[in-house]
Amino acid sequence: MGVACVFGARRLRRCTAVDWHSKLVRLQEQFPEDSDVLHMVILPNYKEDENMLLQTLEGIAASPLARSCIHVVLAMEEREGAAAEAKADRLIARMSDRFADLCAAYHPANLPGDLVGKSSNTQWAYRHALQRYSAKLNQFDASRVFVTVGDADTLWHHQYFSYIAYDGLCMPKRERQWALWQPVMLLMRNLYSCPGPNRISGYITLMYELSGLVQCGVVPHTVFSSYSLTLALASHRLVGGWDRDVIAEDHHMFIKCFAAPLWQQVQDRRAAHSAGAACEGGAAARGAIVPRVRLRPVFLPATSFLIESSDGWL
């Protein structure tokens, strides 16, 4: 893990020194017909500090793509009451001119089948975004629409959205549609104000995540906290967005996405058998079932808070 972290730190330094937006612009100029992208960013939150949410929005707005193609959905919880609507209205009034669009979705309380948590709120906001942007989405290939989910306190690197667009466009469509992107999570925004044991957990998380991204081509690794995927994957018939009956959605969503193409291949093989392909020695019936989902490491930082309470350690 330590050796992998050394390599990860070097890649992090090199990647942050690159102007990924300029690379994206040159690529789009070279292939203008198949290089337009759209970003949807979902920010699930509940009783979060308004100033912190403002900082998160300002961080996203620092992206060169913000005004042209980043659409942000504030995923509010209806059970927060009138304060949630007032907070969202103030944030939208203050920041809406910095994005292609900024809106709020209000996840109703006590929906049958919904478990209170980030996953059900994300799914509600995701469905809201599909409806709100349906006209735009119909003009895009779903593999060139990037859906990003982040914790309310996440500060992405200003080149992050340009990077995933560039990286995605450099891939063939058949690979891009199965991709998820994970930045390097740095739980360090409040590193020096939280208790010592929490700092240790922050260092451990950083080492685990950084080394995991370095080795993800060999050793399995999942998304964590804040990540991106294509709309083609999120809307796959065996994925259908985020599950409403779990609390934390990151690892669960990755496993769900990873399993979807495997199960699809099983179904295709069964259909081939039913059609008699097995008797004829068809390749569809004899082919190996192989993983298709790939985690794409993004060696750009995304910072967030460690757990901290004004009530003390316990």
C-alpha cells in the first residue's frame, strides 16, 4: 500500500499540472460531430450548512465547463421542512448564473420502499433530472452524458469535469458506456480541527483510496463518496439508477453496475440457447462471460470533511 501511494502521489502531482480543459477543447475541435458532452451533478444533502453548500457550488462553478454544460441538482429532503426550500431558493438565486442550469429536487418523506439516506435521495434527484433535461438529453448520446454524485461537502478540482469528458471521449463508445470515474478523495478540509483519532482515519482512508486507484487495473477497487458514470450505465435496464432501499450508495451502486453486464450476458446466453444457437455451436452460447465495467482513476483531488462534532468526542 505504501509503495502504491508513492506512485499515486507522483501521478497526482503530474495530473494536476496538466490543462485538461485545453486538451478537451482541442479534441472537440478535431471531432466536432461526436464530442459534445453534458454533465449532471447531483448533490444529496439533509440539514447541511448553507455556507458549506455554497462553497461546494462555487467549487463546481470554477470548472471551465460550468456555464456551458454543467447542470446541478440540489437533492433536498422534504422532511427538512420549509428551511430546505428557503435554503435552496437562496442558493439558486445566488449561483444560477454560474451554471448551464441549477435546480432543486425535494425527496418526499415516507415514500413506500424508500429507506432514509443518500441513495434514495439520489434516485429521486436523478429521476427529477431526467424529466427536467429530457429535451436536452434526447440530443445526446447517453455515453456522452456524465452523471456525477457527490457528498454535499465535496470540493472537486476545477479540471475534474473537463478531465472525465476528455478521458471519456478518448475511449470507444463500447468502453465509455461501462466506465465509472473516481477522483482521489482527501478527507482533509477540517484535518486540524477534528480529534486525533479522526485524523488517523483520514490518513488511512487517503492511503487506501490512493493505493486502490493506482492498482485498480489489477486489484479490484470500488467508487467512494464522490464519483461519476455515464448516463448509458446509470440508465441501463438492469441498473435503473440508484436503489431506494439502501443508505450509503457508493459501493452498492458500483457492485450493481458491475453485475449488470454480467447478468446481461447470462440472459443473452439463455436467449441463444432458446433460439437453438447452442445446438449449432453459436459463439453467443459458447462465449465466456466477462466483466465490462471499468473503474477509471482520476488523479485529481476532491476534498471533503472528516466527521466532527461540537458536542465532543462521544
